[in-house]
Amino acid sequence: MEETVTLQAQLANALHSAVQLQQFELYYQVQVDSQQRPVGAEALIRWEHPQLGIVSPSDFISLAEASDLILSIGQWVLETACAQLKRWQSQLHTSGLSVAVNISPRQFHQCNFVETVLQAIASCNISPSLLKLELTETVILDNTSETIEKMHQLQRAGVEFALDDFGTGYSSLSHLRSCPADYLKLDGSFIRALGEDETDDPIVRGIVQLAHSLNMAVIAEWVTTDAQIDRLRLLGCDLVQGYRIGRPVAATAFGTSATTV
């Protein structure tokens, strides 16, 4: 416990410097359709500290969310992802790729969040339809009416939304019915035993059918085997991502890997 507390204190101090020194980098994990054609990528933050080395997001994101640092980090991620979209738009083989950006609850509930997103889009002169914002169920539950209104404002501008980690939280069907998301992201815990454990098949099939009935496409993450890919295709899943498709890579390497999936 003492070692854990000490490490947390070190990370908290280092995190302030990381924001100022821009020690973060975005990696991109490809997403493909049922024919394994690349359609976009999820932007994933990486932190390489000079002394601590690579720090896992699971170790520092919670610290950032407990302070105002998550707002600075979230803004940097959004602007960096939009800038990358601009570069991809200028290249023929990546011009149609979208980028999914994870949005924290604190970031989303800022009063100027909509304006911030629209400003990032305008500054980079990118197509809003290529930007996908990923929200967790927590965001939806925090303030339903405010959340839905913000989503509608951005959707009218062309931005798309994905409901992340579906099935691990409250999964309230009443909130899902009123949520104007474009994508439902199936949590990887349902994917691990897919094709091996028969109990997972009807769950995934049911979620896919539910999402489609609400005009949402389904994204499966953490896909690691060909058997999972084949099963997801049979169950009607629209998009997949995971190590079997492609590992997260730096932007410089992504353009080439996205065309060779």
C-alpha cells in the first residue's frame, strides 16, 4: 500500500509537468468493417516519462480526472486528433478515415464544450462527419437532458457519437432509448469467449439487434482471434477493432498499416 501511495504521488506531480512539457502522444488503433476494410481509428493517449518510462493510461487518467488536468489533457487530445484528421484528409488513401476521441465526463460537462469542439473542427478545416466522440454511460446518466441537447447540437454540425463500454455499467435501456448516439461500442468482456462460451453469443446477438433497432451501428473492441471476427460477422456486428486487426501505432506508422489490414 505504501508503494502504491508513493507511486501515485510521483505520478500526480509528474502529470503536471507532462501537460506543460507536452510529453503525450496519440496512438491510433484501426477500426474495420465486416469486410475488414479500414474505416477509421480510435485515438489513444500515451505518456512517455523521461524517468518512469511508458506510463499506462490506466495509471494516470484517473489521477487527471480527479483534478482539472483532465480538461487540459482532453483539449490537447481533441486538437491533436483533429490536426491528424486534417493530414489524413489531404492523402488519398486515408482521406475517408474517421477518428474516435474519448471524452471524459468533466470535459463533456463544461459549459463551452460544444463551442470547443466546433472551434477545433473549424481551426483544422476538417469534415465534422469524420470526428467521432466516445462517451461512457456515466456521462449519459449524469445529466440526461443537458447531455442529449449537447449531442444534438454537435450532431446537427455533423459530428458523430459512440456510447463506449456498453454492458459494463448501468446499461439502462430507458437512457439508451433516449440517447442519440450513432454507435454502440460493445465492451471487450463480451468478446473474449465469443465462439467458445455459448452463453456470450445470445448476449452479443441481442445487443446488436437492440442497437440496430435504435439505428445505431455496433463496434466490437478487444478482438484478438479470427474466430471472434468470424462470429461477430455472423452476429451482425458492423465494425471491429483489436490486436487481431491492428495494434495501436503512432500516426506516422498508421497510414501504411491502415491500407494493409
